[in-house]
Amino acid sequence: MTRFVPLGAAAFLLVACDPPPYEEPVAADDGFPSIRINFPNPGLADSDREDMPVCPTFNVVVVHNNFDFSHENYDGDPVSGEGHWHLHIDDPALASPLSAVADPFAAVPRALEPGQHTLYAVLVQNNHLRLPESMVDPETPQDVHAVEILVVVPEMDEDGNSNCVGGGSTGGYPMDTGPADSGDSGR
């Protein structure tokens, strides 16, 4: 399990791409913690990215409300209203997170195989346990969010535009990067 993904590593993956969308957290009226995958998320993406598949390596961006991400107390005792989030791919079981992150950005630490995948963002306490029932809205729990994505083998057109979003690395897949001076090396 990856403990933290430094923002520098996340930025490195995006060198050839537009930055993923990010929204500052805001306090919701209900006071319950929530998390939402903001990228990649075909349902929230702007119109020119809406139906684009995802590259095998990419960053995940979440928006969280009424919850503080804590580097200081990571792996420590639970503190009400703080912790981090776990990233799961295709398996929401708490015992198998791909990453545990105390930032709103996470780089997927391995290339995903092409095909359909489900991303899960799960809010957890400092000690990695799920939030207690008292912190979760009983009517509409929002401590877990899932999105369906399609991962493809990256390809570049003659103008240097990619057929996928979110990557800056081909994840070990061969790729013709086009002319070095193309200017736009991805979406």
C-alpha cells in the first residue's frame, strides 16, 4: 500500500496533460463528511473530455467536505472529523486499498490494464478504519464514491493529441509521441 503520493509525483504525471479539475472543500449544511471523485469522472468532466477514456496511469482528484485530511495523525488514533482516503480499483474491500492518501490528489501507482474499471474513494479515520456510523449520513451516505472508467492503450495523432485523459506516462505501453515540437502533447 502506498502511504502518500507527493504532489511533485502527481504533477510529473500531468506534464503532458491539462490539469485535472479541482474544487476547494466547502462545509456542507448537513455536517456529514463526504467525498467525490472529481477526476476522472465522465459524469462531471467538461464537454470535450466527457466521453474520453483514461490512460493506464493517471491521477485521481477528490473533493471532500466536512472532513480534514491529516498528515500529522496518519496511522494514529482516530480524531473526529479527520483522517485520509483510500483509493480502490475494482474492489471496494477495505483490506485492499491501492493507495492511502492525505491529499486531494493521488497518482495511480501502477498501470491499469485496458478495459472497464471502477474507482472507489473511501473516507477513513487516521487508523485506516471506516468512519463510524455516527459520522455518516444515514439517509444518503457519502463516505464512499465510485465511478466507472474505460482505460485504453494510449495513442497519439499526428498533432500530438492523445486518445485518453489523465496520463503523462504510457504506463509501459509503447506510444508514438509525435513531433517533439508539436506544442500540444495531450488533452
